[in-house]
Amino acid sequence: MAQNFVKSKLKTSKVTMFEKPTCAFCIRAKGILKKYKFKAGHLEIIDIYKLDFISSLQQYFMETTGERTVPRIYIEEKCIGGCSDLVPLENSGELEKALQSIGALRD
């Protein structure tokens, strides 16, 4: 179930972030992503906290990304990691370049 859920969410948007709303790292990562002007449907942030299969979801993250923690951030179905991976990408300007290169941002 977890694998199908994640794969279905990754196919619907260019950038996908799985989060728990009270997680400080998730709040910071969401703040970074929300700075950008995404085209409609190109950013999806999914709250996993209330899902009844959260444990299997986090186990799936562990198996596929090496981490079971959130946030798990994907750009075009490729996991870039969590907040500690997002911050240097944003600081270096590489995040904006990546988002532009996939056509996720409005002009």
C-alpha cells in the first residue's frame, strides 16, 4: 500500500514533499519551497501524520531513500532527501535552477 501511495503521488506533481505538520524540519522545508512561485499542480505537500499506514510508509522511505524521517522531498520522482539536503540546494541557487529546468515555476 505504501509503495503504491508514494508512486501515485509522485506522478501527479513535479515536486512532492511528505511531511508531519508539527515537525520543525518539515516546517522549514515547506517555508523554503513556498518561496517559489510554482505553476498550479507542480507542488504537492502531503501530511502523512493522520494516515493509518504511516509506519509502513516510513518503512518504505527507509527502503528506498535510506531515511525513514520526514520531510522526504522529491523532484520529478527522485528523492533529493530532507530539509538538511534542501537548505544547501536553496542557498547555492541550485534548487531554483532545478525547478526552472523541469518547468515547475511560473514566469
